[in-house]
Amino acid sequence: MFQLRIEDKTFTKKEDFLTESSFTEPWAKATIDFCGKWLSGESEFQLRTSGSTGKPKLITVKRSQMEASAKATQSFLGTSSRSRIMNSLNPEFIAGIMNLVRAMVWRCPIFCEKPSNSPLKAPSDFQPTFITLVPSQLEGLLSQPGKLSGLKHILVGGAPTNQTLREKISESRIPAWQTFGMTETVSHFALARITPFPLKYHVLPGVEIGVSEQNNLWVKSPMSDMKVVQTNDVVNMVSPTEFYWIGRSDFVINSGGIKLHPEELEIKIQMILGNELPNRFFLFGKEDEKLGEKLCMALEDPNHEINTKEMRTKIKESLGSIQTPKEIFVLPSFVETKNGKVQRKASISDLS
């Protein structure tokens, strides 16, 4: 049976949500408001995109699309009314909203807590079996033995998991899946079991995929209202239902006629440097008179403690000069969206 809990309050029917007024925090109000509208039978909802690759925008999503997404995830993972969902994400964005939808569609209980980097503070009488996390949340939980026990399904989204985190996940033997999707496809339409190896994504039931001439992925599914959504994601399709993600075409760097995919190189650099590089970083192209664009790195390091010269040397020894950043820019912090995604272009906007 569907049941939502926030702190010490329990909601089960439409009237509970429509009359509740004691919560003042935005995340709690958004949670109650959405569930009230859903249980009242609203057929369309306004959702806000994250803005990680462009300006945030509002899009209209049908109830049927959200129901299709919840049912496809249920079919893929084998969840049921016996599942217990923990929502630690912002309910103003699609990932958090879909946890609410799943609970109502699966007819199972859900406990909602304030979004933070220290999640999973459920009361002792609520043992969650399903949770969706961003990489930074999972990173913190892995250092707390026992916190993740009892969870049968951990979805990780919002950003790709780095190599170090994937290795920790594998060593811990937790049932974690990397999600692949966007607001336009109503959360994820493909999942990859997280291992230390390149992640192979499997599409959910009812999802059709293909690639453009530029190998950019397109998707058509009930979650997209059976409309074709063309993405900027470059992939390697290995079957009609499976693919490996390479990177975004709008991030591709053309350096001296050689196309470099930053996200693909970032994985290689993570493997080379490992725990020597605890800080966040990303690669980008910078205008260059000789090469057209040169490969550069933005490194988040508020204390300027990392030896960038030594870092470049190690990368060059393994990857060669073409795949080694020509410059490393140390920044005190990256610009993020409201739900914690790094905004690459905004973070380097002040670099000359």
C-alpha cells in the first residue's frame, strides 16, 4: 500500500496531502504538493530540466509518461508493493519526483528526507530496499559500514561515477546501477550495473534506440510519449538494446584535426592517477592558434595543493602527448546546478 512518511508524519490518501500545511521547508512542501496533485488525477506536470548542459527550462510531461517510466523500472528490476523506497533527492527535479511516482505506481511505502550529502537517515522501523543517489552521496555512505545493508537496488545518477568510486562499489558488492536518461525521457531509460569496467547500458522494456550518422544516440519510448528524442550523447551500440557511452558531442575537442572525447579521457586519467587525484576535474577545449583547440583540464582545488606538473608527466607517460592536457587550470570551486551537477562551461567562463 502506498504510504509516504516525512519526519514523524504519515500520509496515505489524497486528503492527507491536500490539507497538510505544517511543513515550511521547500523540499517538503514540493513533495506534498506533487503527491496531492498526482492523487487528484492531474494529467500533466511542469518539470524543470537540470541545466547541466544548457539553460534550465520548463517542459510539460504527461502522467502516462511518468507511469510508463515507473512500470518499466519495476519490470527491469523486479520491484513490487513490498519494496520500500527512500527519497534523499530534491523533489523539484525529475529524479526526486520519479521516486514519488514509483511509490504511488508500485503502491509501496516511501520515506522522504531533506536532500543532503549525508542521506539515509530513515527511522529504525523503516528499512529501505530502493534508493536513488548522486555519486557524492554514495561516496559518503560507502565509508559507513552497514548503512547500505538491506538495500536491494541502488540507482546512481546526476553525473557519471568516476573510476575510483566504481572500484569501491565493486569491492563493497552493493547492488548499484548507473542511470542513463534526462528530464525529456522522464528520468532514466537505460541502466548499467556498476563495475570497474566500461559500463554497458541496457535499455528498459519498451525502449527503442538507435544512432544518427554522427553516432549520436536517439531514443523512442512510452517515457518520451513515443516521440524520438535526439541526444548529443555519442555511443557505441553493441546490440539493439545495449550500448557503451563515449561522451557528449557538444564537448568534443578538435585538436589539430584529431577529435578527442573529454569524458572518455577523464575515465582514463582517473585510472592512471587513482587516489592521487581526490579532487573533481574535467577536460575542455581552449582556442589555440596552432591546433585550433587545445586539450585543457579544469581542476577543483581550493587549497592549491596538487602538483600539476607531476600530474601532467604521469598522464603523458601513459597516454602520450596528444591525450595529455596542454594546460591545467586550478579553480577554487566549480559552478553547479541546484541539484549538484557541474556546469562545465560556466565553471571556465572566466578563463582567458
